[in-house]
Amino acid sequence: MQLLLTEEKVDIWGNIEVPNDVDAVIESGATGIGLYRTEFLFMNSDHFPTEQEQYEAYRIVAEKNARETCYN
């Protein structure tokens, strides 16, 4: 949550490409994850990710970002 000069509160959400990006979003003070670019699970791999590999990636993101998620 950021404050403007008018003291109005604004939520800042961070976008991630891989699960490890969550740490930087949290450390920057963002409210949570706005967009998880899941196509990178496929683009950064030399094979089609298995269901288990995809599950693990989502699990890591959910656990690291347990405080809040995007509802839209």
C-alpha cells in the first residue's frame, strides 16, 4: 500500500514470471501478485512441463504470497 501526496491509499500489485519473483514483489512492499505470467513455465523449459511441475510452481507462489492474492 502506497500513500500519495493527497494521503490517498493506492494498492500496488507486482507481476511475476517465475515463482522466485514473488520475493522481490514482497520485499518491494507491493500489496500482492497482480499477474502471474504462467507461459514462462513453458517458455523457460526444454520440455512440456508435467502437471506435477506446474502444480509445484503454483504451490510455491501461493505459499510465498499467502498474505493476499488477486481477486479479479
